[in-house]
Amino acid sequence: MRYLIASLYVLFSSTLLGQISITKSEMPSANDTIRISQAQIISVSSEIAKKGSNSWDFSKLKPTSQNLTSYKSSFQTPYAFYFINKVGLKTADSLGIGVAQFKNLYTFYTSTNSVFKAEGLGYSYSGIPLAANYIDDDEIYNLPLNYEDSTSNTFDFKFALPVGNFFSVKQTGTRTNEVDGYGSITTPYKTYPNALRVKTTIKGVDSFITQFISLGFPRNQVIYKWLSKGEKVPVLEIIGNEVGSRFTVTQINFRDQYRKLTNPGFLRSNFSVNSTSGQVNVDTFTFTNLTTPFAGNSTWSISPNTFNFVNGSNANSGSPQVVFEKTGVYSVSLASVVGPNNDDTTATNLITIGTNSSSTISKSQYLFPNPNRGVFYLTNGLWTILKVVSATGQEIPFEQDRKKVTLKNIPNGSYVVMMLDAAGHMKSGMILINE
């Protein structure tokens, strides 16, 4: 009997060791900087199907790009007055065009021993810092997270243009979390011996409201997340849509180290710009050389060649200033040389220049069919699509062949399409992706 009790104790103890608890200490806090890699989409159905006590192997994921996620105290942002002692994550440098252009967008979070939630959005409009708060906060996680936990929370958010009564965006819905697995997970970065898997299901409606019309677009999304002790973000996140029992992957992200994905050499040419859209002979664009480990000798080039360097700057300045003379879409290149090393980078179709005549078009004009499954058409082959942007400010890749525009591997939801007509006028419209 003594040996039976000892054996049961060992078995019970090993089971407990495999199940961790995710608490407030695993939530992001101010000054956390985390590198995230985006992976090539592959079939993950066999790994997704594993529940309960398991080991997941994603070691064969191939990173295609990276970004550095930086969380800041609200006091390090322009929005401290609205979000006192919160944590902000920058989600976009700019969003929209014309009268509906917003800059420096941050989402603000708070974490306690019982919840990690999103509370609102900070943004700048005409240089003025403003905020939009959740009517009903979006609880990302109820804490602590343990195996077999299941929670469901509602959210309600409304963002309105701060002047006039032109339009507003409203998001309502339900976020459900199911902790359906625990064990070890391996990614290209490392193996985590103890992790929890959370299946998040978001069901809601994104509404686009103007003084003339109100349009509602359903949003149905499933996210599989693996969380581990000591990490402030999911070590792996698989995003997609689920219809019945069929899950279709649209994006894969994982916690990672720095990888030289595009440039194998010593020098990395890089730059930033204060804005990506403006008006002919009105707006001044300031570029900043971010070449590492240091700039050395650098040369700027812009195509097409209908622009002027201003304020004493030139093609070899560290922070040149530029005014564009004609409407259109401009690509910017930076070539850098340090000793025997050289590198260059090009941002294709980076800058969009229009006249001072811009407008917003409704869902039904110029874009059809709408809703669609990722392919839509323009009524006029002279329209040029500039950008397709999600509700969170993420740019969506697309292909345009005259009137046909194709979007690939994006979740259901509403997206803003920015376009330019033959006269150089910028317009925007909304499409719904609904499979």
C-alpha cells in the first residue's frame, strides 16, 4: 500500500507540473519590447486538433518578416490625460486620408490580478491628441488562466470623427476563451516545456455609420494562442476563420529572436517618414535615415522625379525634406555605404499625393461585389488602388489587374480601400470580406 500511495503521488505531481497558471505577471507591461516573426502559412490541422495534455511541434515554420512590438506607459505617449497609468501599444502611424486622417494610433490596456483588457484608442487628429474609450471594455483574458477554464465577455466600442457628423465606426461582439490544452510547444525560436493553449473565438459586428446610411459587417474570427511563463505575449498565435469544423489559417505569428531575413550583410539600410499621404505643393515630408549600425554615406532617390528637396536639404542629407509637385504614387529608395559594405532598400508606392479634393464613397459605389470573398471589381479601369487597411490599421496585400482586385489570406471583416482616380483625386470606400 505504501508503494501504491507513493506511485500515485508521483503521478499526480507530474500532472500538476505539466499544467501552469498564467497570471498578471505574464501580461505585457511598460517598456516590454518583444520581437514577433510572421511565418509562411502552412497546414497546421494536425497540430490544431491536439487538445488536453500534449506536445505541439511547429519547428518547421519559416519566418518571412519581423516586427518589434514595444509597449509604453501612457505617460510616454501624448494620451496620458485620457489613459492614466495604462500600457499603450502603437498600432499604426497613420490611418485614413483627407478629412478622415488620423495619426499616431495607440491601443491602451490595463492588467489586474483578475483581468487583462483593452480600454480605448488614442489618436491624433489635426495635431490634437484625442481618445475613444470602450463603452464595454474588451476583456482579452480573465486571470488567472488555467486548463479547462472557459469564459465569455462582451465588448462595445465606438469611434466617431471628432468634427461634424460625417461618420463613425462601432464594434460590438463577444470574445470567448477556452483553455483546451497544456504541455510543451516547439517553435523555430525555442521549446517551451510548459504552455497553455487558449482558443479565442470572436463573434461580432463592425458597423460603418454616416448621416445617410448605416452598414453592419459580421466579424467571425478564431485565434489559437500558446502562452508560457516568463513571456509577455503568446509564444505562438495562429489566426483564421472557422466554418463548421474546418479551420482556415490566415496568419501565423511567433515569439522570436532577430533574424536577418532580407539582407545577409553587415549593413542594413533603413528609413522612416513622418507621413505617407498628402497634397501637391502643400505638405512637407521629412525622411529620417535609420541605417544600422550607422548611416555612413547615404543617397536618397524618389520615383517619379516630380519633387523638390526643401529647407536646405538634398539627396545626401540625413533627414531630407521633400515637397511633391504632381499627384501620384511615389517610391522611395535609400542606398548606404560604410567602408566596403553597401546596402539599399526601396519602399514601393510609399507616398500617395493627391489634390485638395478628396471624398469618401459609400460601400455600394465603385466596388463590387460587396460583400465578397476576397475578389472585387472597380467600375472604372482608371482607378488605382493605393492601400487596403483593416480596422486596426494593418495594411493588407493585394493584386490589381485593371478592374480586378484580389486580396489573399485575410479574415472576415470590414476594410477601407483607398484609391486614386485619373485626375489625381483620392477617394476611399469600404468593403466586407465574408466567406
